[in-house]
Amino acid sequence: MNYCPCCSDLLLKHIRNSQNYWFCRSCWQEMPVIKINLSVSLAEAILVKIPRQTPRLVA
């Protein structure tokens, strides 16, 4: 199920001119179809942002 990002109500799937979109009955607004790339996990996305540091040896 898909929920409205504004009010968290259920979205209805509609098709117009061979394109899909979502409609919220509470907000009375069209919501675009958002495609999420699920091939990258959250942990991998965070690790890419963290700079790598080499550990320093204490003498």
C-alpha cells in the first residue's frame, strides 16, 4: 500500500494518458509515482558518506 507523504492517508492509483499517478482523497492532490532504487541498502549508503581514516599507531 502507498500512503500520502502529506497526511499519511491511503493513495489511489490512477492512469491518465498511459501514465500512472497516485491521488490522495484527503489532500485532493495528485502525487507522482516515486521509484526507489532498492539495490543499495541503507548501511551501504551511509558508509559511502563516511570518510575512511587509517588508524594511527601510538608509540
